[in-house]
Amino acid sequence: MPAPIHVFDPPFNILRASHVVLDVTDLAASRKFYEDIVGLHVEDADSDTVYLRAVEEHQHHSLVLRKAAIAGCHRLGFRVASEDDLDKAGAFFAANGITYSFVARPFQGRTLQATDPFGFQLELCASMEKRPHLLRRFDLYKGCHPQRLDHFNVFAAELQDTIDFYARLGFRLTEYAEEDGDAGRIAAAWMHRKGNVHDLAFTNGKGPRLHHFAYWVPTAMNIVHLCDVMASSGYLANLERGPGRHGISNAFFLYVRDPDGHRLELYTCDYQTMDSDHEPLRWSLKDPRRQTLWGAPAPRSWFEQGSAFNEQAVREPLFVADVTIAD
Amino acid sequence: MPAPIHVFDPPFNILRASHVVLDVTDLAASRKFYEDIVGLHVEDADSDTVYLRAVEEHQHHSLVLRKAAIAGCHRLGFRVASEDDLDKAGAFFAANGITYSFVARPFQGRTLQATDPFGFQLELCASMEKRPHLLRRFDLYKGCHPQRLDHFNVFAAELQDTIDFYARLGFRLTEYAEEDGDAGRIAAAWMHRKGNVHDLAFTNGKGPRLHHFAYWVPTAMNIVHLCDVMASSGYLANLERGPGRHGISNAFFLYVRDPDGHRLELYTCDYQTMDSDHEPLRWSLKDPRRQTLWGAPAPRSWFEQGSAFNEQAVREPLFVADVTIAD
Amino acid sequence: MPAPIHVFDPPFNILRASHVVLDVTDLAASRKFYEDIVGLHVEDADSDTVYLRAVEEHQHHSLVLRKAAIAGCHRLGFRVASEDDLDKAGAFFAANGITYSFVARPFQGRTLQATDPFGFQLELCASMEKRPHLLRRFDLYKGCHPQRLDHFNVFAAELQDTIDFYARLGFRLTEYAEEDGDAGRIAAAWMHRKGNVHDLAFTNGKGPRLHHFAYWVPTAMNIVHLCDVMASSGYLANLERGPGRHGISNAFFLYVRDPDGHRLELYTCDYQTMDSDHEPLRWSLKDPRRQTLWGAPAPRSWFEQGSAFNEQAVREPLFVADVTIAD
Amino acid sequence: MPAPIHVFDPPFNILRASHVVLDVTDLAASRKFYEDIVGLHVEDADSDTVYLRAVEEHQHHSLVLRKAAIAGCHRLGFRVASEDDLDKAGAFFAANGITYSFVARPFQGRTLQATDPFGFQLELCASMEKRPHLLRRFDLYKGCHPQRLDHFNVFAAELQDTIDFYARLGFRLTEYAEEDGDAGRIAAAWMHRKGNVHDLAFTNGKGPRLHHFAYWVPTAMNIVHLCDVMASSGYLANLERGPGRHGISNAFFLYVRDPDGHRLELYTCDYQTMDSDHEPLRWSLKDPRRQTLWGAPAPRSWFEQGSAFNEQAVREPLFVADVTIAD
């Protein structure tokens, strides 16, 4: 099936992946994981919510943990270019039969919440309260020195339709994995707004679910150190996959699971994609270097487990792709 | 004097710094330096010209070396978003009394050449011949593994007017160094188009001249290795400054001089700047951590030497800033 | 069974693991692997033999490749402190019923060859021709920058007897893996002469065979780069295990297979062990962090495959240890 | 003047540099520096003394801070192989007119204290209380991840006599810097016991004084991070020299000053030296790559300042070497 064509002039201007809101069942355990082990900075916290950010981020938060009875993903947050873009987004959603509402969210400017036609719960804002950034406060660096939220990756049950929808919103395809043959179906796609490999990626599977969210770290050494720290502080079982080099995106990666099983990627080393003539890179679904340049397959959990959105039913995917699993 | 306000809707859309064209007096010596020591890849070469690129770059070249009797900088190249932007650029230049011409340049699409009001010789194109990128051809990596051209830094004799001009073109201020006090003058400015710290930076001084061009490398380790290689292969005197951490931009840096004295920066570790509400960071000109976070001043040559543009006279700066020099 | 007690005053003084002699079936293919990919330096070569060394080594060679019809390990070479120690070694071997001979080996001083009671083919010398070392010739660094040969690891069919024998020779136990329970048997042992974790390690299994030999590299980044290079230059299948962190020895490691299947470890980050009161560290055979601190089990090939010695029959081990294998 | 010949069979067996005892004027400030910034671990502390060690060290302490009215170096500690070696040391000192005494030191076994003929205050012990090492407790790693004490470097007023004395004790010369010409004098010497470049180095200058003590860190990245941390936490002025690569020893280094001005080196990347036929490397005093492979001279403070021993007068050196200083 066809890779989507880039829309240079979308109906509203999304700048980038901005923040994620997760429901967690043990707020203290989750805070400990993200603050002490991963090394995010707690900017605000109360008995129900913890707000965290990474050292490069001026904005108040890029990760929000909400105490909840059931773990899940509540919202994927995106930054738009202006207040005007929020209104344009509302108009677009209305014209396309998508319910939305403007809500007040702590520390954020006017916020539009909507659920896309496939069940992904989004929120958009043009501004957030600012905090002095911590980039040069190296004395406060902790954990693996996470620098900024980079992207989300979701399981989509209707993969082609989903990427076509986001292409209409101006998300641009950079890489994709496809079955071989003339009728080969796209099984995964990486799409960006901000000029690197992705802000939002899609994996064929039971959906809608969040596969992972990712923070960018400075070097592979930070990732190696996180492995060492997790292995020596009771988080051995939370190391799910890696470290390794993705063929796709060229990123050096590590996947870890938080206390509720939400998946976090630490990653570094991708590339720029803002040229108008940038062409998407196709990978055969059967090329082992796609998953890991070094050839090691991912564990079954990585293909199958994800975080459901807290107000959505999960559907079986339209097809099952034949991927290589380490069993 | 005031920091310029960002123009979100410029007269034409420059995407990023794209390539630099240098005049060199010994083509073989320069090629050896950039290919064997720095580690760029020669894409094409003839008796008069060598075209090089870095591993991430799809485009045919980001550095062009031209054999010449006198060393100098010939052109700073920028990528625009579309062919239409080239025409818009022409219209803007015409309306502002700036001579321009469309020329044919090997391996480039339609190319507009112009000299700005301050003597900086530019060329713009919307496309360039593509080559398979080498990002995943790690077996071909050489030298310090340069990944992409990142930015230019120029000496401007009329600093405030120059940054105001480029602000009109949509370059956005991210950091600047200013004299203290109410009448403090801006002495250096970093401006971007592509969403990181800069595509083009300006330093007060005899101008117009190129201070340096910079390639992004993956980690500080690559820069340390380049120091070691240069010290052990006859390029000890070409190591001018660093390695170190800039306060400005947070970059880990090294400055080296090529056989003609053209200055190249290898750098890594900056940050994203694409949010609409991103605010420029002011540094006092007297803060030693501005130049180097670790406090070591730069050598005199770094403040005084640069590459003249090959068709321009060099003018004294309007004022002399009081900077800290290691003598 | 008991861990051996350190003998501070052995019958002769072995300084360290010095060199390994391998039989290879395609000399050109093996040379290409070790020289171009791994990055060892060829010091001498003829139609039958290639001599290589790492950048730190003054001695002529630490790896000798011999053209042969059948791949195998020919000799494990150790350096002794003096010519006198060679004679003491001869006397010790004679007194213990071990046949030995003094032979002339190219580029080596007087060389004693012997096969120990378990079939490990050794050679000892007190001197080797010297070459200017390349440690500061960073311009000649290649591959993963191997710095020095560090150790050998062998499969021993009679593990306890073998480590008891080498303990008599002054090899000192630093770490060992043991079955749990009062009758728990030692299944692997790491022993040193030179003051770090090991010069010679022993793994229970079909023996005598060489499990691997190891070169020390400066940092984990060199190992990551080797993975990238092998994956992009046709050696994907030669990446056997890692990179990862051993619990044992604390080393960051990678195991690769050469064109004949000989196993090479690239490793870094161990520790010093020369204090007289240094105590061996015991690991339970069932602790997953022993193999890999991060918990990932090794592949079956890593437990089962090794290089036979070219003049020895291979025996089944006295017992089969219950280890965790990734299948 | 002649480089000393190695004594393979010294009168007693020193294993390695073990610990240093410093007098500091503000115990809390010094503890904060070494614990929070550098990242050593406090093993014990009372109102007058703080004991610290690095992650690899089993022994109770490698740095002792003592509250004192005047800052100074109290003792350089060395580990000997056995209790018997302590008695042999006493006998040697007695035979050579050197006063010594056996003293009780907290957490140490029987300890011999002596002052050598040149005023260097030493203490020797064969054992120290053990603590579980922290090498695999990556969750406790702090600062620049110091791993073990490596060496001392002292200013000697009578350089040739001092190195000749330590050569008699079995310290082996690995590198030295010498004036050019037939009558060239040795101006600096690096000598080891443990099999790497040095346990004790000597620099011509006002002595006896401690120039620095050094901890080994895993990689250059740890050193870069320490620079960043010190620059952003009020220790900018304590960054004295580096980071850089020494020509001598090949080490990647950083020199920092503690709150009393005691100099600490963080260093990595040296090499092995235990072969019997290892030959010392001579450097011309005028080779700029000796100090720093990359050519940058050291600041004046680095050549002139050091820590006096607390019971010794400081003497002018016998000669003044002509070294290159950055002024």
C-alpha cells in the first residue's frame, strides 16, 4: 500500500511532541522510578499528580503522572505554533466529525483535547508555563541525563488509515517497514513534525495503545550507565530490550518498563529530515537490521505489550505482520 | 541595543545552512585534511574542485573546495523550502536594492547568488542531487565521524544592522552576548532557521569575514579522538582551541584550522529551539563561562583571524568589544 | 568443592598472557577480519603466517595466524619474568611428568613448549622482539582500537583439577561461579597473574578447547562502534553476544566470531587484584547477573562452541552445569 | 644523568600506592568537595577525620582528611605484600639511617611510618579493614565515578638522588623528561610498582611537596562531566588544567584543586609495564606533546604550587628546568 505523500501546508501547525500524561497505580513508586533512576526532574507534585521535565526543556512538564486505579495512557500532548492554530485545529476536527473541547490544564495555556478517529487521546496547546532550563546546571543532572522528550510510538489497529490521517495533519513519513511483494502492507511508520526522524510512530498491532514514549539522551554511555544502575538497584526485570542500535532511525536505544509496565525508550543519534525533498526510507519487514542493526531480535513482550488509553477499547489489528521475535 | 524580534512569516523560507564554498591554495593538501583527518567523504573531484559531504547528508555536498590563488570564502550556501522561495528571495532582494543572479552550479538545482548589504556572499538553492546516505555505512566512517554541516559563524563589522537584516529574513535569535549597562551593545548573536541553536552566528569584528563553519559530530569522544589524531600526524599546530564546553549553545567544541587557515568547528550537544515562545538567552560579555563553561579563555587568534570573502574588502568594526583573551 | 588457595611463591614466574597462535583455513579472510574490522596491526606476514599486535604492545605480536587445513588453536602463549624462569618451568614440568621442549619461534626469544596434563598447548617465553609502540600514533588507530591482549578463556573437561593445577603455577583466583549447596561444584573460574581479573579463565565443558581470547579496548564506545561496523560490512552473523556488562569481572564486553569461528572478546572496565589479602568473589551459578549484569542470557553457541587444540582430542566434561541459555 | 636501572629484587616488596592523608582547614568543605563533586564514598567520619574510598576499592580508605590549622600533606601511604615486608622495611630503614616507627592507625593493620631522606612522609601497611566493594553498585556511583587511587606525584628538590633512592626500593622507571644534550638532567620521572605507568612520580621543584594525587576514572566522558559539574556548582576556579591528553603516560587528564588547594588528578587510559624487558621512554623537556599531546602548555600554578608536608621545610631545587608555561 502506498506511503503517504507529505502535506506541506496542513490545516494547523503542530510543532512537535510535547508531553505525555500517564495514569499510574502507585504514584510514589512511579515518581521514584522516573526521578531517581531515569533522572527526570520533578517540577511540581501534589498527592495526585507529579509533573516532570528533562534538563533541556523550558516548559513546565513533559511527563505527567496521575494517580489512578487502573494504569493507562491518558493523553499524548503536542505543541502547536500559536493560539490561532488551536482554533484551526478545532475547526478541522469539527469539519471531520471529531469531538473536541477546550479545557484548563494546570501549568498549560489553553488546551484542546480530542480523540482521533482511531482512539488516540490527544491534547494540543500553544504554550506552557516556563521554567529556567537546567541544561547548564550539570550539578543537577541525574540518572541517564535525559535531555528532552522526543517522540511517541503507538500500536494502531488500522495502520494504513491511521498514518493517512496523520499525514493529512502534516506529519511527514521518514521511514517505514513494509511486507515484501506488490501487495505488501505497511506494518510500521515513523512520522515527524520537528525535523528529525519522528514525533509520532505507528506500529501495527492491537490498538489504540501507547507502545512507548522516548526521551533523548546525549550519548550511548548514558544508556549503558542506566542499564548498570537498574541492574544494581532492583530494576533488573524492568530492562526489556537493548541497548542496541536500531536500523530504523539509526538510534542507539534502550527500552525499559516503569512500575506499571509503561514503556520508556532512552535514545540518541538520529538525523535531520527538514529538507523539502527528503524521501522516506523503506525497510523490508524481514530485514533483521531494521529492528536492530546488530541483528538481535526483540523479545515477545516488546511486540505485544503496551499501555491502553484509559477511555478506549482495544481492537485487534486488521492484519498480523510476520516479524522476527526472540523466543 | 535591542535584541531583534522574531519574524514568524519571513519573505521567503530558508530551511537551514546547507553548504560552504571555500577557495584553497593547495587542493591536494586541503583534500587530505578534510578527507583523511576530519573524515568527510569525497563525493566528486576534478583538478579544480573537490566536493565533500558528511555521513548523514543525502545531498551531494556540504563543503566545496575550489583551487584558487588566494585563500578565501566564496559562498555560504543555504537551502530554501521550494523553487518558489527562490523567486520570492529574488523579489525581496530586488525590492531591497540587492543585486542577485540565478546561476548554474554543478550538482545543485537552480541557484540564486547574492551579496548581502554587509558583504556576505550567499547562495540559495531548493534542491541538490541526492546520494545514498552513509549514516548506516559505519564501515566507511572516518576521522571524527562528522555527521552533518550545522552552521556558519561570521565576523560582522556592523553587528546590530547585520543581525537586524537577518532577523527580517526569519533568522531567530537564540543566544547573544551583550555589554553590561543600559547602553550595552550586542557583541555576538546566534540565530537559527532549522530549530536548534543556530544556522548563522555573528561576531563583532573586522568584516565581512567567515569566522568558522561547523560540523556536528555524535559525541565528545569523537572530538577527543580528532585531537589525538591531529597531534600524532603533523597537525599539532592546526589545533587552535579546545576541546571544551561552550556556555553559549552548551556545545562541546573543538576549533581546528585547515591548511589555508580556514577555521572548522567540530561540535555536539546543543538543544532544540522551535517553540513559538522560545526566548533568547542573554549573556554578559564578561561572563567567562560564555566562551567556555569551564572558564578557559580563547587564544587571540580565535578572536582576530578569519577568512575574507573573495570579492569583498574587509572593514573595521563599528566598535571594539572588551573580551577576555588568553595571552 | 574448595576454591584454590593462592600460592604466593610459585615454581616459576609467569607474568601474563602474552600471545595466541591460531590455525586458520583462509589466511586472507582472517587477516582482513583482524586487521580491517577489529583493527589489529599487521607487523609481519608471509604466505603462511600473519603476525599482529595491538597499539599498546611493544612486543612483535600477540596474535599469530597460521594457514592450516583445519581450524584450531595451536598455542596459548605466556610471558615469564626471566630466562631463568624458563629453566625453572622446564624443571617443574619434568618433575611432574609433563613433556616439554625448547623451540625456536620467529621473533620470540627462547621458547618452551609444553602440553599441560589436561591438553592445553602452551608456550612460554621471557622475551620477544620489540617494536616501537603505537599508543600515541592515534593516526594509525583502526577498528575498535584494541589496546592489548588481556586474557584467554578455555573449556576444561576436568574443571577442578585444572584450576588446582594452575593454582600451583601461581594463578590466583579472583572470581568463580559455583553450584549452590554444600556439594556445589565450581563451574567456572577466573585466575590472574598480572594484577587484574584474569590472564586465564576456565569454563566447565567439552575440553580442552579455547573458548575465547580477549583484547582490552579503551571504552564501551569502541565496542558499540565495532558492532555498527560489523553490521554494515558483511559481518552481521559474526556478532555472537553483546554488547553488555558482565557481572563477573564487571567488564563491558562483546563476543565476535572470526571467519573460522574462533571467538574473540573485546572488553574493558575490569579492576585491580594485586593486594595480598584480595579475596575471590563467589557467584551462584543461578544468578543471572553473573553472565550479564543486565540479565540477558547468552546464546547456546556461546556455551557450546569453541576451538579445539590442534593436537588434542576433546573429552566430555565430568559434569554438566545447569546454566541459563537464551533459546 | 643516567636513568636508574630497575632493581628486580628490592629489600622489601611495595605493592602499590594505597592512600593519602591530607590536612585540611575546613573539614566540611573538603568533605563536600570530595564526596559530592568528585564522587568518592565516605566510609567513616568523625568530628576530626573523614575516610573516603573509590568504588573499586575493597580497602577501608584511600583518602583521609584530617582537620588541621594548616593545610598540608601528612602521609603518602603504600601497601606492602606482607607483614614480613614491614619488618624488612624497618630493617632497611634502620640500616640506612632512616628513623621509623610502628604506629596504630584506625582501620589499618600494623603501620610503619618513616620520613625518607628527602622529607617525604610515608606510611606502609600490609593490610587494611575491608569493605564490600561498590564496583557493581552503580546506583551509588556519584560525581566522575572515581574507581581507584592510582598514584602520587611529588616535587623533589634533589631529583636525581630521590629517584635513585626509590629505584633502590624497586620502583621502576617508565617515562622521564630530560634536558637535551650530553649533560642533560632528568627533570621529571614516572616510576611504578603495580605494573602500570606509575605509583609515584617526581617533578623537579621546591620540595619536598605533594604535586598531586590521582584517581583513575573509567572514561574521558566522566572527566568532561566533572568539568561541567564544577563549572555549574561554584567550583569554576578549582578547575586548574585540562581536560587533555598527556603525551607522558598517554593519560587523558584533568587537574582540579580542592578547597585548600591540594591538587587532585582524574585520569584514565594508561598502559601496562610489567614485562621484564620493558624500557623507559625518554622525552625531551622541550617537546610540547610531553605535557599535553595536543600542544597546550600548563598554567604557571601547575608548575609552582603544591602541598607541603606538614613536618618538613621546603627547599629550593638544585636546578631550574626550562619548561613551557602558559602565561
